[in-house]
Amino acid sequence: MNQREIASIGCKLIGIFFIVQGSRLLSLNVPVAANMIADYSMVNIFYSLITILFGVLLWYFSDKLAKVLVKKRNQNEVIGLGASDLQRIGFSVLGLYFIGHSLPELVTKLPSLHTASYGLPEPTGLRVLFLGGPTTELLIGIGIFLGSQGLVNLLNLIRTAGLKRESDSELEE
């Protein structure tokens, strides 16, 4: 199994996870929709459908994402994967998880910025403030996805910090 296949499988697993999560949320929201305010039940159902859609898209585009995750020079290597390669793919998939978790939430919360608060006074600053969590999660997900190689290098640097290297011991002699 080469690196692209492993990256593709990781993306497909995350896609399956989102489909299952969205289905679970949908099964919880549909029966409750009859007892809730119509606008809120539609938002909850929309959130569930967006989560399922993101999972399906992640599954569908997993091969293209694998091409982004694994460079062309490494695509046909069948030799065992090194720890840094697995860490890089793992960080990329983790970034996709954060992106996929925050996007449906942002999509459902953005329209509420323009709707009334059903007669309750709510400052505009608070309306924007409740988008902070999903926005931060989206930015962290993008950063982890695009900066996976840098994170692996940082982990290697931290892991070897304070240890004597062979080249350092040769210089002392």
C-alpha cells in the first residue's frame, strides 16, 4: 500500500465519521422538530444535512485530497512508511476533521446574524461573538492541514531537544 492510498483511506474514514455523525444528529432532530419552533428545527436539520454533505464530499474527493497530502515523488513508494510520513498524514486528516466539524456550524450560524432575536434585545457584538468558536476551529483546521510538515518538524525538534547528537560528541573530542 503506497502513501497516497493510505492518505485516501484516512480521508474516507473521516468522511464516514461525518456521515455517521450527521445521520445521528438528523435522527435526533427530525422527531423533535414537531415540538420546536419551526425556524430552530429547520436550522438543526440543515446543520445535520450539511454535516452529511461534507462527509459525502470528503469521501468523493478523497483521492484528490490524497494527491495534495502526498507529493508526486512519494506516490508510488511501497516501502514502509516512516514515522514522520504517518505523522504528516495524521495531522492533515486531523486538520480535515476540524474543518469539517466547524463548517456546518458556521453555515448554520451565519444566517442567524441577519435574523431577529424573536423580540429579545441582543447586541450585534454578541451575535458576532458566538461565531468565534467555529471560526477559530476552522482556522486551526486549515493551519493544521496546510502546515502538517511544519508540525512534524516541530515535533522532531522537541523530541530531540537537549539530547546529545553524534555530531556534537565528535566536535567535543
